[in-house]
Amino acid sequence: MSDDYDYEALLKRAHESMPDIEVSGDERWAVPALDVIYEGRITVWKNFQEIVDSIRRDADHIQGHILRSLGSAGSIEGRRLILKSVIPKEKLKGKVDEYVSTFVICGECGKPDTHLVKDRRTSVVECMACGAKRPVKVKKGLQAKERRRMLLPGDEIDVMIQDVGRLGDGVAKVDKFVIYVPGVTKGAAVKIKIEKVTGTMAVGRVVQT
Ligand SMILES: [Zn+2]
């Protein structure tokens, strides 16, 4: 028993006397931890701007990508991103990672020191560390799914009433759909159930306020 202990101690000392292995820049670089709180059915991403600063990309671009792939309404308020639905923190982190691997990380050296340049119709990630260029590849499946996003009767979604129509109904916009919601006021964030869909027009009923 004591032999085992001595061996462990020896091993530990051996490890301690070894020089620290140099980590390269990209391994040390990490997106800061997300600071997220929930207020009712609203997700408040408190340090959104901090993440944006660390990624060094346009806040609106990041916001757009994340909201679209989550299918959630939301807006930037100061340094925070307010999402009009409850999104688990892990899911948000996943979206950040997805954004970083798609729009930030160099395909050659793996470093985040890149910038986004428009090359005709496509975007290219150009590395300032090694000079490599790669086209941005947004996951095909995701893109197609987004384009085909359907709203179906029976769907329950969180919306923000952005306007009031001529007949007094609240109007919400989700992707290409205009949804009329009776009995709500402008600015209300409500959960609705879709009752009818005609083309890109829909009618919803409030199920929760
Ligand atoms: Zn590189």
C-alpha cells in the first residue's frame, strides 16, 4: 500500500517538475461563458455584446443568424439580446459555436483572427494569421429547412405584436408570414395558437398572455 502511495507521489512530483506545454493561440481563445437569465417567457442574454466583441463580428449579423436558426423573435437592447421565447442556455451556446465555426474560425490554422470578406455573391473567411481563405458554408440542410419553414394550424408560437391592422387585430410577423391576432395590443408578447394559414397570411389566437 505504502509503495503505491510513494509511486503516486513520485508521479505527481514528476508531473509538477515538467514544463507547461505551450498552448497555441487558438487553443487559448474561447468565447466567454454566456450570462443568461429568464424573465417569465423572455430570455435575457445579458452579455451578448461581450460575446460579440470576443467574436469580432457584426452584432446584427450574429443576432440575425442566431434568431433565424432558433426561429425566435428578439432584439438587441444595449449590451443585451432579448429573446421572446425561453431558449435554454446550452442551446444558445450551441448557436454561438455554430456561428463561430461557420463565420469565424480559419479552415487552415483554426485561429479566430479572421475577417469576413464579400467575394461576389459568397462570403469568404480570410485569415489574418495565415492568409488562408475559405468560403462560408452555411449548413445546407439548415438553409433549406429555413426556406421551407412552414406555419401550420395548431402550431403554438411566441410572437411580438408589431402592429395593429385596420380591423383592430394585432399583427405579428414571423419569417415570411403575417399573422393576425384578435384582441391584443401593439407591443404585446404573447403565445398564440395558429388557427388558419392561407399562403403567407395566418390567423392566431392568444393562448397565454
Ligand atoms: Zn489561418
